[in-house]
Amino acid sequence: MRRNQVAVVGAAETTELGVIPNMSQIQLHADAALNAIADAGLKLSDIDGFATAVETPQQMAHYLGITPTWVDGTSVGGCSFMLHVRHAAAAIEAGLCKTVLITHAESGKSMIGKQPRFTAPDSLNGQFEAPFGVYGPPSMFPIPVLRYMKTHGITHEQLAMVAVVQREWAAKNPRATMKDPITVADVLNSRMIAYPFRLLQCCLVTDGGGALILTSADRAKDFPRKPVYILGTGESVETPMVSQMKTFDSSRAFKVAGPLAFKEAGITHKDVDHLMIYDAFAHLPLYGLGDLGFMPHEETGKFIADGNTRPGGKLPLNTNGGGLSYMHSGMYGMYALQESVRQMRGIAPAQVPNAKISVCHGVGGMFAASGTIIFTNER
Amino acid sequence: MAEPARAKPKPTPETQHFWDGTKAGELRLQRCDACANIYFPPRPFCPSCASRKVSVFKASGKGKLYSYVINHRPAAPGFTPPYAIAVVELDEGPRMMSNIIDCPQTPEALELDMPLEVAFEALDDKITLPLFRPAKG
Ligand SMILES: [Zn+2]
């Protein structure tokens, strides 16, 4: 895909984040969509392309009252929205549509109008994972981490520092769910969830949503907000069964999607001013730093523990507080994208001064899928 | 039997040989006749070279502990926390999820790369699960 041909011209989250007991899941989508439409200075009738995940495009298009000529229902977990951005950029460039709306929302905490997840007993997951006691993401996502730690020499304290540093960012963000400072000892003494991970190393469970509006870069200058351009993109999938990953000391999906985006963007790691790595659990930023090529995996734990990703550090990472402290409705990728857009617009609560390039990397399922978007505010 | 039971697999035409194997006390894997790739989970073609000429064979049942979590909460139906959910690397190469029995469910007892051997646990007259225990000797 060509660089900087498509831009984000509208971006917004739901009016509230956290516990929203007065809205169903589809209404959370609509709330985010209406906020993004207002942000872009558009009407819903201007939207001719639509993408969403979990909820179907037809469900949400009907609820919103739009008639798209291009739809994408890619639903590969929490990074689905990175893939939507990539697909939308290609569709706009190909002339299939002009103005794309991407919505996410999840009633993750209040569970209003949210269909329960179900593993069929004759699926491969149902036959070869469910019988052994996996029960929700906390019992599955951390399964590779002990092997990662042993192979790369990562310590429990370093993995605790991921949560500590992200709380430092969250403290600067009025919309963050958890803002009180925490220490490594707090993390290592919090309630055990699935060894080696404790409560403060697992994502929050909240309600909320977000929406993005994309159009061609040529049109973007006529919109009220500073355009945020799509510089590079990548995507991949590996396996829905965490036990069947090619290896546990790396994610194949990360290693395909991330470098693809860097190559397309034509940038090196030194060019990156701001970084988001979807942190459903504390090990994900380490996998991301290694698999995206910022450093060897052996150095990732020390890099974070030494403070390089904290406020004022040389590689600001997860500056909204992340899934560990900002919010996590179940499919966090949209919120990582929102933070990258805020940073590129220069309006983030914890703004990185003069940031020009933001890398936003997402995971879907338990390392099942991945999407990477690289943004810039300079064309 | 009123207690919630653990999730029970339902075989498909492509996986029936595996579940027939565990019921017979055998851990069955598949090998590609064309490229010799050994793979899991079951399917009637080779995911490495796409050949449909594949054979089922009885695996050694030996492996080592590749990684695990000790799940505390929430616990799956039929499980009493804390319990380990393990991934076993078989001597033949493929990995599979399982549980480790005859072993304390603690980080001290569950050492990565410890040798394991398969043990079969019948859920009912149709389904037997492949579990693993620390290898003897
Ligand atoms: Zn083959």
C-alpha cells in the first residue's frame, strides 16, 4: 500500500468509559460512532464504508441507519480494528468507497446485549484445549510466558514493572480506570490469577467503545481536525489454539505483521516517537518489543524495568495506561488506535512532545492474530 | 453426577482415530508419507506439504513440560483450583495441551523441561483424555 494516501479524520471513544450500566453493546457502538461523526464534522449519510467486529456490519449499519457500499466484518479478536484500518485504507485507495466508519464497543463489564462466547465441543479448541481446564483469557493467554521467561532470561520483577510503568502513564490520564501508583511489591502481592500472573498483570474488564473515520489524504485537509496519515500497515493470523503456536518464545503473527508495517512505512525503529503494544496481559509488551524488532527478546524485560518506556523515557509505550490501567472492554485494539491518533493530533492527556510517528500494534485472541498500523502527522 | 463436569470433547470424522486411540490406551499422531512431517492436531492431510497421503501411528507417549499456568481463578467446571494447564512437547515433535497428574500443582514441582509420560483418564465409555505424569526413573 502507498504511504500517506489515507488519513484518520475522525476519532472518538464512547462518552463514558468504565462501568456503563445504562447502554447495551450496540448502543455503545452508536455512541462512539456519533461522537466520531461529530469529531469529523460529518453526517452519518456521508459514510459509504463500514467495518466492525463481533457485532455484524449488517447489525450496526441498520442500527446506525447507514447504507454502505463497502463493508468489512473481519473479526479476529482485539486487533480486528487494526485490520479494518488496513483494509479500509486499501479500499479507499482502490476507489471502493470514500469515507469509512470503523466501530468497536463491548459491554464487557455490564454484559448488556452481549452474546456469550461458546466453544463448541467438536471444534479443535473444544477437543484439544477446553477439556484441560482453560476458562477464559486469564487461563490461556499467559500459558506461553514461563517458556518465554526461561528462554530469554526474563524475571518476575521485570514482568511486574510492566504494570508499574503503565500505571505511571495512567496517573496522567483523567479517563483511566486505575490511577493510583503501584509498586513491584504491590504487583507481586496482588491476588494470584493464573501463575505466574497476578491480578495487576491482567487487563481490566470494563464497558466502552471507540470509532474511527478514514478518508483519502487529499480530502483530509478539508476536515476540522489535524489529519493523521496511515504510513504503514501489517496483519497476520497464526492459530486459535495457544498450545499450537509455532513457538512460545515469540509470536509468529507479531513477527509477520510488525515488520510488514515497518517495511511499508519505510522507517527504522529509531524513527518511532510513540508506541502502543496491546497489553491484555503483562507479557505482551515484551513480545511486541522483540517481535517488532525494537531489540532482542533478551533485552525487553530489562528495557522496561530500566524505565525506558515510562513518562520521560526514550520510547514512550502505552501512554494511555494500556489495557492494564486505562480500560479493557475485551477487544482493546480500538483504544490503542485512539491513543495513537490523539498523540499524532497532539491532544493526548500524556502528550509525547513533538511526536511525529506512532506505531500501534495489536493482538487478537491468544496470539491468534495481529495487526500493526503506523501513523504520522506529517505528509 | 450433579456436579459440573469438565468440558468433554466431541470427535469429528477427522479426529475420531485420535479418540479411538486414547480409549485403547494409545497416543496416536499422524505422519506425512511424502515429507515425514509429524503433526497435531489431527487432519487428513499434511499442513507442511499438503499431501493427502498420511499415516496414523502410535506415539511413544513421552515428552517434556514446555510451559504451563497454574490456574487459580476463575476455575473451569470440573476443576478444583489451583490446577496446572500444561503444554507438553512430545518426543515426536508436536505439542499438546494437557494436565499434569501425580504431581503437586506448584511452581516448585512443575519444572520446565521435566520429562513426562502419558496417562489415560476415561471420562466415560466413549472419551478418554490423554493426561501426563512425571516420567518414572
Ligand atoms: Zn508433508
